[in-house]
Amino acid sequence: MTTFDITPDKFRHWVFSIDGEIATLTLTVDPAAATFGAYELKLNSYDIGVDIELANAIRHIRLTHPNVKCVVITSGLEGTFCAGANIRMLAAADHSHKINFCKYTNETRLEIEEASALSGIKFLAAINGACSGGGYELALACDHILLVDDKSTSVSLPEVPLLGVLPGTGGLTRLTDKRHIRRDRADIFAAKAEGISGQEALDWGLVDELATPTNFDDAVAHRASELAASTVRVEAEPVHLSPIEVQIAEDRIDYRWVKVTLFASHAELKVFVDADPEWLLRTALELDDVLCRLRFDYPDIGTLILRTEGSIDHATQMDSGLFDSTTNGIAEIQLLWKKCLTRLDLTAKTLVAAIEPGSCFVGILFELALAADRIFMLDGRFEDHDSPLPAASILLTYTNFGVMPMWNNLSRLNSRFWGDQEALEALSYSNASILADQAAQLGLVSVTPDDLDWDDELRLFIEERSSFSADALTAMEANLRFSGPETMATKIFARLSAWQNWVFTRSNASGPLGALQRYGSGSRPEFDNRRT
């Protein structure tokens, strides 16, 4: 099982230090601490474990260190910044792990950019040695790139010429869309395995600043101070992040407020609500953790049923709490929920919301339903229950109207009704509960079975989904989930991740004579050069 919750004191690959307003993350990968398999993490190359630590470091800076205004990312390995994703790991990993690895790493890079744009934390890449592939993509996610000018250190994206794959964590998109590198120069750069160094890298816009080896440390300190002075963070008390408690059995994954029941080809994820002050923070952490586990450790689970349970009043209270300025770190807790929901949007499983008596799909929890591919809502009550619960209802709140945007920068309601302004205008946030019949009229749900058909409708849907090709379903769902405008993030996930997914299955990359298998062996790969 993969562990996604790691506190900085348990890091094996990053040294995490703070000096006033400046935090430093020093990459010093333990070569012997591979997450799985027998590969060695040479030259500060990384696997999922290295990136999980980075994601946790960013989370801790955002929540527990509200005074930090600049993060310096650098290397503790002489002559090397980062060699990117470990090639032996990629060659040994199954297809599912490779793709989820790329996706998770993309999400972490995007969180760096979100922390800069929305949290007021600036990031400085202090490149003090060879920087290639995913290492340069990490630098591209930062606000400023400072490169040591020692006549030998270069930046590069060597995946196409050396490995037969693509820069898998946004490199191509950030070259053109973020740094505005001219298309032909980007083509030259991505085809040049040795990369580009010094003044040429600066002239092309691949880096922002050069410093000689003797002046490098002073240049980093000066630039970090300037970046810290250029930004404003919301003043807040630190938020205590205790470890996530989880119990895992053959058929269950249980947290305090999130519980998953596992079946052969589908799972049911239920969020429980109460009025505990810790609920907003801990539930978001639990949801995020379980979504990562479901991706990496349960690839055979194809369909995820999303349920909620609890008091409507408590759910409404928790939703309102997202905007309570007296709560420590509430702005970052909002962004944590946003991250969790966007992770759900990108999860390659069929998502189905089941709204029934006892559910509490209110505000932030209705966002779970809006992320789903289908929404089932029971019309009426369960008549055979001794003490029937009130009929299922939905409650829209302020949260549903733009506070939690998807990666396309639209709310999930806006994405659902893209191009149908009349339907959007019919919706409003109020204290009025919406029952099944009205929800169907408003277009908020897909189907509204009654008590007699409820179980059969869900069962038949799961059986139908299980009979389809998982590849075709993943592609179909990814196409349908994001409507409207394209952003850098949707390009990264829809274009780059999709193409990387395809490339990883091809013999030129992953076959026995492909580039990933023959890299470092002294034998050249053999390519099928028919264009498809």
C-alpha cells in the first residue's frame, strides 16, 4: 500500500528548513529508498515517494507556516539539481502506475503555481547542477528560475530523443503557454538531449537569471528576499496537521469521516458529517488521501459510488464554516477542498452520486455530486423502513457558484450547464431544499428512481459500466468532464497526459527493444517509425 501522508520529520529525500519568511526545500534523494522495486534513485532522480514528500512539504508550508512567503527549491547533491523521473522505475512500473505517477506529479506542480497565485507564496528554483526532464519541469512550475553559470550546467527536456516518451509533467505546455518560448525554439530545445546552458538559456527565456558559482548563494538569498517582499500572505495562525488515521482491510478503507467499501469492480465512498470543528480540515485530508489510494492501489475498481450521510443542518453549518474568517487557516482549508475536488475530477473511474434519504448533499458536499458522471436521486422515501427518513434533498449554497472552480476555471455548475444560460439563471443559493422532482426539472440530477427501482437501477448501471472497455470509458469521461474554455491545466491533463498515456503503451517506448528498456544498456532502441 502507498503512503501519501508523510510529515516533514519523516522525509527521506527532502531537507525542509525555514528561516523567517523563506523556506528551503533541498532535494537530496536517498538512492536506496525506492518506493517499490530494486531500482536505485541516482542523480536526484525521483519516483512517487519523492514527489509525495514534495506535496506534503507544500501542504505543510501552506497550512502550518503562514509566515513563509518564498520557497527556494534547490539541490544538496553536488553537480546535479535533478535528473527527473527515474528511468529504471518507469521501465519496471506497470502502465497504471506510470500514468498515475505522471498525474500526481502534474497535480503537485500545479499546486505550486496555485500556491503562488492564490496563497501569496513565491517559488524560486535555484538550479545548482544538471537539470533535466522532470527536474526542469519542477523548475518551470516556479515563479523564478536562477541557473548557475558554470559553463557546463544546462537545462533540458531529453525525453523525446533519449526515452521515446514525452516530458510528462507539463514541460511542453509551460514552455509555450507560461514562458512563451517560440515554437521553433521549443522544438529545438525538446529535441536536444544535452540541453541548453548559460547565456543562451537566458536569451531564449528558459531561465530568468544567471549567477556564477562564487556568487550563486548570494544571488539566491537576494532573489528569495525580493520575491518574499513582492507578495502578501493572509495573516493566520498555524494550523496543526496531525497524521491521518486510516484502517485498511480487505474490503474497507476507513477514516474518521470518510469510509470506503470495496467490491470486486466498484467501491462506495461515503462522507459522514457532524458538527465537529475539525470536520472541514480533516475530511478534506481524508478525501484527498483515499482518492490517491484508490488511484494507485486499486486500479481494478472501475466505478466509485459517492454517498453522504448526516444532518442537513450540520452539513449547512460546515459549509458556512468555509467562509468563517475566525477559523485558523480557513483560506487554505478552502483551497485544500478545491484541490481535493479537482483530484476527484481527474480520477480515472466512473463517478456516480447516490442521493437518498439520510444524504446531506449540501454546498461543498454537493460539489462531489457535480463532479460525478451520473447523479441518481431517490424520488420519495424508503417505504419499507420502520422509521423512514425524510425524502432526499439537495441544497445549493454560495459554495456551488464559483468558489470551487475546476481546472477549466469554471464552477461545476457552469461546466454542467455550459452554453445553457437559462438553466444557470434558474438556479440560486438559498435555504430552500430541492427535492427529486424539482432537481430533475432543473437538470441537477440524471435520473430519479423510486423506492422500488432504486437498488436495481444502481446495480444495472454498475453492471453496464463493468461490461465496457475501461480504456474507452476513461477517454469518454475525460472528454465529457471538462467543457468550455481551455486552460494551461486542461491542456496538461487532456493533451499531454493523454498522449503520454498512449506513448507509454507503444513498443517504441515500453517494448522490449524500446527506449525505456534499452536506456543505459549501450544498445540503441529499435523504433517502428510509421506515423500513426
